[in-house]
Amino acid sequence: MKIAVVGDACTDTYVYGLCERLSPEGPVPVLNQHCQHSNGGMSLNVFHNLCNMIDGNHHIDHYSNDYHIMEKIRFVDEKTNQLLLRVDLDDKCNRISSNAISGIKINKYDAIVVSDYCKGFMTDEDLINLGMSSPISFLDSKRRLTKEVISAFNLIKLNEHEYKLNKELVDRFPKRFVITLGSKGVMFLNQRYEPPKVLQTYDVSGAGDTFLSAVVSKVINKEGMDTAIKFAQECCNKVIQERGTCVYKKDMD
């Protein structure tokens, strides 16, 4: 099976250090930096997760902006894991080209996964074209959706805030939506899936990307949504126990 992951991407950088005093210039903590590390974020995180979740019989391509330009830098106290500050560099990116969309259509992917962080990479028209270009299409979007965009995708993943933003349309097309509710679990077709027990939560950054990837990995193998959601919850439970934007790996089990 050929799969395309499409969406805006960034670099997630984490700067870790210790905060042991306040600045004499103002009531702000002073971070003594010890280390930093970077990972691919947003749609690139979806791509890496999906590559780790499916077997070698599938081919996956990634279409995105230059993720090195857009960067999210998080400053974290390593003792408490408290996020002190996030700095976003170049928070917008150029729109995907019509040639890229045409190339996706020509390649005839069996499934398309669209990770839309609403940074300017895609318009509603682009989302519709992408969703309609594949037999199976998935969407995770931060924008206010339209009926036309919803109709173009088989399954759309939203978090609780995004659900509230699109509630009227979600309630009209319930079969197309899976809603993640954080510590309250997951909703699909009015069924609540309770979350698995979490021993320690270090960082929820990128957990939505992991959830989307896990659901996709099961659905494309023709497994039911019940299995897909429970697997996705278990994967998220693993990655949030790690620091930073963590990619799921099978040896976490």
C-alpha cells in the first residue's frame, strides 16, 4: 500500500536546564542550560510515527514545507519538567504548490493522511483536493472546518478544543469524527473510551500526532475503529511518559 502524509512541519527544539533563582532584573526564572535536542514536529512527527507503526509492506511519502525554517523552541526546567517559555520562529509557511498536489494525484496513493496545523501550507481548496484524491483519507486539522472539507475525508481526528470549534458540523456528520479528550479519553459515535492508566506524564507534545498515526496504521490494515482507538490510546500512553516530542517505537511495549 502507498501512503502519503501531507502537511505543515516544523522542528521541535527542547532546551533543558535548572532554575534555582529569579533574575535580579525582574521576577522571572533564570535557566542554566544543560542540554538541548530537536525532533521533527507536526506532520513530520506523524510521518515518523506512522513509519514505526506499520510493517514493511507499505510505502510512505511525506509532502511538506521546509521544516528547518519553522521552529518551536521550548525552555524546560529539567528538575520539575515545568515549561518556562515557548518561542516560535517563522510561524507561517508557504502554500503547497499545485504541482505537488498534482504529483500526489498522479502517484495514486491508496491512503492520504493530512496533518493540517493551519500555518498557511494548505487552504480549504487544497484540503478538498487532497481528501478526494485517495480511496482512504484522514485529516487532523486545527482550523474551522466546512461541510465540503468534511465530505472529502473518511475520518477526521479532532481534540476537545477543535471539536467545540466545529461542534455543529461534527454533530451532523458523527461517523466521520474521532474526538480525543485528553485525560477524559476518546469519543467515537457517542461511545466513550476511557484512557489507560498513566504512571507518569512528562510531556503531551505531539501526542495527537501519535494518536492519528496509530489509528491510521490499524484502519489501513482493515481493523475496526474499536481496535484502532484502543491501540492509539496505548501508544499515546507510552509517548507522554517521555520527555519532549517523542516518536512511538515498538520496543516501548
